[in-house]
Amino acid sequence: MKLKNLIGKYAFISHSYAGNPTQNKIKVDKICKYWAKKGIIPISPLHMFSFYEDDSNREKILNICYKLIDIADVVFIYGDSEGCRLEKEYAKKRGKPVFVFYDEYKINFHNCKKLMEEKSGVLL
């Protein structure tokens, strides 16, 4: 599946939360705005569950994320956390197209932005 064929489709946004929740939410805000401007409907579990103050609900949240992946048309991966890896694995098992927008050696927003531009053919 090509990114240009995703207009009007739902994209599950997989991004790490722990470590720096405030900064990660800002990054995912930008990612969601980018895809929304391109006509792709982002599904962001980070926005849905960021009100939790700790990881005590992680398993419950992950199960809900799996259900969201089931209804999504595609999965966009923006991190290499345990949760991102599990979501990626689940999506692949379900036959969902998965796009990875990070360099595993240099995970930062600049590299994600560059990969988004390359894969979508549009400069940010």
C-alpha cells in the first residue's frame, strides 16, 4: 500500500510515551496534524490514554490499542519502545500495512520528519 492511497483512511499512530511524556505528546501532536492535513485520519492512543499517571494500566491499554489496530487501515510506527514493538508485531500478524518512520539508531523528530517527507513525497 502506498501512502498516497491512504487519503480518508485510518492510521494508528504508534509512538512511545514513557521517558518524556510531555515532549512525546508534543511530537505526536505534530505527527497527527501532518497526517490530518494529508487527508489521513490519525488514531492516537497516546492522546487517548496520556491522562494515566503510571504504567499500572499498561496491559489494559495495550489490549485497547490492539482493538484500535484492528479497525485501522494502516499502522505508522514512530518509536522502538516495548509498546511500539508489540503494536508493530500485532499489526503484522493481522496483515495490516506497517510504515516505520524512525531510524532505529537515531530516533528523533528530525529523522521522523525526513522519513515522512521521503515516503509521502511531500516536504513538511
